[in-house]
Amino acid sequence: MRYRVQPNRKIRARTAFTLIELLLVLIILGLLAAVVVPKLTGTSQRASEKTCQSSVANLAGAINRFEQDTGRFPTNDEGIRALYQKPTAAVREWNGPYIEQSDLNDPWTHQFLYQNPGTHNTAGFDLYSAGPDGQPGTADDIGNWK
């Protein structure tokens, strides 16, 4: 039995991608990734910084409520622990706890730092996070003076 080729039948065109087309697609995807990825990673860092600023403001408010009730700011020895645990030193009217004990860490899991009198706020107190690097006194610190 012989097969006969029909004259009206069209030969199918090849539908595969060429190497140049594939390279162009890869280049475009690479360029998009180079633009988008840095923007997404910077977003999480900024979110952590904003969260830290909010936490510093909330803790500073709790310290101010402590001062209104007791007539003084917590000492350096008492630190911000005095906001959730009554100090052993004589205080007027401690109406705490002013914060939850779990509120003492910044977004990078470092403890907030407290100093009274403050270096930046000489008439009050300094309350700050050492920032992402965890080293106090560096440019990435986030405090109640900024």
C-alpha cells in the first residue's frame, strides 16, 4: 500500500521559539527583577523602622505616665522594667503596669535602651533602639529625640 501525498495539504510551519527570542525574554525578566527586588527588600526595612519609631513613642508615653503618677522618672537601675514591675524603692503612687513585659524588644529583637538623664534629652530621658545593627551610638539608632 502506497501513501499518496495530497496536493492541497499545507506543510505546517515550525512553532518553536528561536534561541534569540528566548534570550530576549530572559534579558527582560532579568531587568525587571533588578528593578523590583531592591524595592521590595527596602520596604520591609522601612516597615521595621516605622514599627520601632511607634514602639519608642508608646514606651515614652508609658514613662511619662509613670512620672505623672510617681513624681519622677525611673532611675537607670530600675530602667523600663519599672513600667511593668513596681520598683522596690519608695514611690508615691505606682499605678502600673504601664506596659506589657513583651513590649520591651524592638523589631530586631534587641532590648530598648533607657538613660536618665538623657544625653540627647538632658532635661528628661533618652529611650532608644540600637537599630538593625544592635550597636548603640551608631547612625541607625532610633530614639525619642529624633
